[in-house]
Amino acid sequence: MTNTVNTERPATTEPDTTQQPGRRRPTPSTDGGGEAPRRLVVELNKRPAQDLQWLVDVEEANKTTIVNRALQVYKHVVELQLRGGSVLLEDPDREQLERMLIL
């Protein structure tokens, strides 16, 4: 079982003495909702941590961007499934379609 610690709080520009030297907190911004970004701390097992790093390297994006994109896709798939829809993935190597289900 994965031990996950989720700590959600608004990001601020105030000094944080618990952070590593050289790292700064994101500045508040608006995304249409007028809210500051939220900070989420999560512990990943070895495999998901490797997968995240692989995506960071391949996409040349930061971890925050990768997680935000993953949440957008996950939400869309769940919404489709709730309406009876599904997502089909095409595997060019096997020349077949696969139905993606999130359980």
C-alpha cells in the first residue's frame, strides 16, 4: 500500500523556512477563478516516480505541468465513462485499438 501525504494549501510568496535552499515558492496567479495556485505534496512509489521523471524528460516540461495535464486527461476520461463513453487508443505496432478504462 502506498503511503501518501496530501497537504493542500494556497501558494504564497512568503518565506518558507522548511524549503530547500535555492528553491522558491510559486507566486500567486489567477487562472480565471481568482484563486492562488494550490500546493500538493505527494509521496510516489519508485515506479510512478520513474514514470513522472520519464514524462518530464520526454515532454521537456516540469513536474507541475505533467501533473496538471494528467489531471485534465483523467477528469475527461472519467466524465466520458460516467456518460457511458470510452476512450480508444490505437497501437500502431500491433495494429489494433485498445479500450482504456479507469476503474
